[in-house]
Amino acid sequence: RLVWPSLHTILAVETGSSRIYGEKLRTEWIGNDISIYSPIYAGTEGLIGVNPKINSKTYILHPKSMFFEFIPMTGYGEISSESNTHFIEQLEVGKEYEMIITNLTGLYRYRLGDVVRCMGYKGQAPVVEFAYRKGQFLNGIGERTSEEAFYSAISNAVSDWGLHLHDYTTVEYFNRPTGNRKPRY
């Protein structure tokens, strides 16, 4: 506030693995009176979606920028047994899908690796929320833990114990447990 007393909005990404930084920005630096806005969902492949609302983490897919297809996912980051691709108008609210794009610069049925959750529709265009990158699951002993679930567990523990989380990382620990010790991260 000392440097920019009239500041009212910050442009930043705060979905997926960047969620911790959006929360840290709010709690340590700007409070809740300054908005964080992530205006577009895009990559080097092109424009994917547009966010029409400040303080929202959802995007309206932009069907004129590229052709979208979607593979239904399970809740554990795996392709659903219903593996037929869906078109943009076939998405079901609340379900997760891996995105496939075809764009004007030569990518044909390219699997981005992004998994989105359909949150609803604006007219005929789906409104999606970035859920995670495919492959961002911990899998030390076959239990598949998503980054979202892991971060939620860490946040709850930090809150319950009255601690402060600066940042975190995790690795899978593959050494075999001895005695009664259980596998861990």
C-alpha cells in the first residue's frame, strides 16, 4: 500500500500448484480488500479460456481459438472406463476431463495434460476450473494422492497446529519399512 496506494487488483495465477502463493499473497501482503485476477487460461498452444470475474478461478472455454475434445477422468487421475472423447457441449457439470486440443498452428488432437472440472455453462460454453496436471499424483505404494488432496491435508494440519506454511515440497519415499513403520512421504 505504501508503494501503490491506489492498487485494487493484482493479475496472477492462483490455481493448481500456484494456489499456495495466492493465499500467501492475501494473508501476508494485500489482505482481502485487493482483488487477485487471473484473466486468461492459456499456454503456448493458444488461448483456452477467459475469466469474466475478478476473484474467480473459473474460465469460459473459448471455442473460436481452438477445437476442444475431452477425455473423462476418474477421481484418481486416471482415464475413466468411459474413454470416448466428449465434445465441448457434452461436458457434465462436476466431472473432470483431460483436455485435447487441435489448433490452427498444427497441433492435432494434442493432449495438453491439463485436467479441468466442468463447473457449469455460460450460454453454450462450458465454464471450467483447472483441477491439476495429469501425472501430478504421488504414488509411493499405489494409493495415488492428488496434489490438491495433499495440499489440503497440509493446510488443515498447519491450521490445526497453529503453524505457518512458507512453502512445501514432497518426494516419494521408496525404502521398505522395517518393523511396524508404515510407508510415508
